[in-house]
Amino acid sequence: MLKTKRSEIGWFILFSGMFLPYCITTTFSYFWPRIYQYARYLRILICFGTVLLSIFLLKKIKRQLIFILIVFVYLGILLYSTKVHNVDLSFYINYAVTIIFMVFFFELAVHRFLTEILNVVWFWCFILTLINLFTIIRYPNGFYIRYDVLSSGAGMPYWFLGNRNLYVDFLLPMMISAILLEFFKGKGQIKFYISILISILTVVFTGSATTILIICIIGFYWSYLKKRNCPKWFDGLYILIAYSIISIMIIGMRQANIFSFIIVNVLNKDITLSSRTSVWQDVLERIPGSPWIGYGYRSGTNFLPDREVMHAHNLFLHILYSGGILAFIALCILIVMCAYVLRKYKKYRLSSIMTTIFLTYLWMEFSEPRIYFPFLFAALTLIWNMPTLEKQIVNKKGKIIKIRWKKNGKQFKNRKIN
């Protein structure tokens, strides 16, 4: 293993090169449109380099092959649909490159550079969210206002990381990386409290129902589940079934009024969820026109040709519209596989953490598909590798220690890997 400090610097440069240009485009593309083109070239190069590095360093990843294969099938279906419908490939390339990088980058984390990469993710998200919080406090009405985002034509305030719906893309990875560092290394409590503080302050100044609920879920884990065995009811498969039922009721059957008390009184939203219900209905009406392969992966104001909507405001609906039933099935297979892993290895110490991650990312994708920063695939990669992660813990010197479980599954002995 590389020396911790040197490797962290290297991973930070790699991670920043992949995401920082796109973070900058979120704000500055409004003033300098060509920055998208330069950022895309850089991201492609970094993604290609990360894949080669993974192939070179990770020689035994048989378990991961099926997961990686389904990811490429999913992206292949989206590419085919995009080409068939002659859609601009730029949005698809950004999406595909980011997902491939996420999967291989976190495979490296699982097998070789666990704490180094977790430290990099935390520090990177910490810097960006701190700068963003400063701009929110300094410019409470917005760093600038965009009038081309909302279909109503009303202005949408933007800060360093974009509008308020985009902050959770960085707040959640920051909190999760701190939790994982505390679990594997025993040094993450201060980072976690800093992460929670920044998240709460960001929500106080801007307000975001998604972020509020995610902070509550993370807080529930930290205060209740952290030192307990994973409860029987806190099961990945149960969560997925409940999530599917709620999604069908609210999106498919248009029965949001059943949850009106939570939507109005808890989330402080109107019953249309800020006009999302009309978008969902519009997208559902168009899907039968190309049910199997969709209409091609697209985003921005051209998502729906005759309506200024950036995306479908739900990941699964977005993919169903973009890649059809085939892409939707491929994505669902990945998620069901991870839900099965959570159930199969429920007695593992990591079970509570990974189930919490699973729940938070499903919720995060409910109202906003994270098409620019799809950390969902990083989360799925970690969950799929839970048996490998469970066997690792890092001592104070940064070396990996293997855990040998006893038959009762509660006590364990440490044995250093040579």
C-alpha cells in the first residue's frame, strides 16, 4: 500500500480533476458556456486512467465482474437509445463517464486504498460545502438568479454549488465518508459532527425537504443504530419494497394526497411537491410512445421537447423515459442485487451503516435524479462489496487488519495481513 499522505494527495488530485470542473460548470456555465466542453474532455481522460489503474492494481475481482457487467449493459442500452433518437451525446457522455469512474474508483477503495479515498471524499466535499455555505451567508438572495430553470419563469437563486436541490449531492457523501471512517479507523467523530453542522446550517439558510429527511435518517443511525445490531425491520429488501409501493402510489397512481400530512406539515411542501406531480404525469404519458428503449438520454431544457423541464424529477422515471423498460430493468437489477446483499449479510457489523446508505440514496433519487453527480453508483459499489469490507478494519498506523469471526458471529479476533 502507498504511504497514506502521498496516496491521499494523488487521490485528491484525481477526484478533484473528475468533479471540480463540473462543479464549476454548475455555476459558471451560465456565464461561460464552453467550459462544459473542456470539462468533458478532462473527465474522459481521468475516467479512462482510473479504469486502467483499477485493472492494473486489482487482479482478483471475480465477485465484482457481474456487478460491473450489468453497469455496462445499463449504460449500453442508454447509449443505443440515445443514438437511435439522434440525441446529443454530450449529456450521456458526462453521465456514463461519471458512473464508470465511480464504480472503478470505489473498487480501488474497497480493495486497496480504503481510508485514503474516504479521507479524500470527505475533505473534498467539506471544502466545497463550506465554500457554498459561505456564499449562502454572504449572498442570502442568491449568488445570481436564473430565469431559465423553472417552467413558470420565476427566478431560481443559485450559489456556488447551484440551487438548493443540488447541495445534498455533496452533503450526503461527506456525512457517509465520516461515518465509514469512524467505523474502519475509529477516527471520524469530529468529521461527522462538522459534516452535520454544515448540513444543518445549509438547510437553515436555504431549506430543502430532501436534505432535511436525509439529515434525520443519518441522525437516527448515529444516535440509535450505531452501537446496535441491525434490527430485523431495518432490512434492505423491506426498504426497497416500501419505496416501490410509495413511488407507485405517489407517481403512478397520483395518490400524493394520502401522504398530505407529511408533505404539507413535515416537509413544508404543497401537495404537488413543487409542481413535480405534473412533470411525472407528463413523462408517464409520453413513455408509451417508445416503451422499450425510451427517447435517448438527455437533460437540460431539452429533456421534454415542448416543455422546459430539466429532468423527470425522479431517477427511475428519468431512466424509464430515457432508456425505456430495458434500461429500467438493468438499473433495478443492480438495486435488487444490493438489497439482497443487505439481507444476506444482515448479521455483519456493517449492515446498519450500509442499510442506512441504501435508504438515504433511494430517498435522494426520489425527487431529483442525480444525473450530474450519481453517487448512487458509488453507494451500490460499496454495498455490493460489503462481504469484502466486513473483513477489514484499519489500525492506528493505517494498515489493514483482517477480522476472523467466531461461530457466534459476535466476537472476532484480529489478524494482520502480510
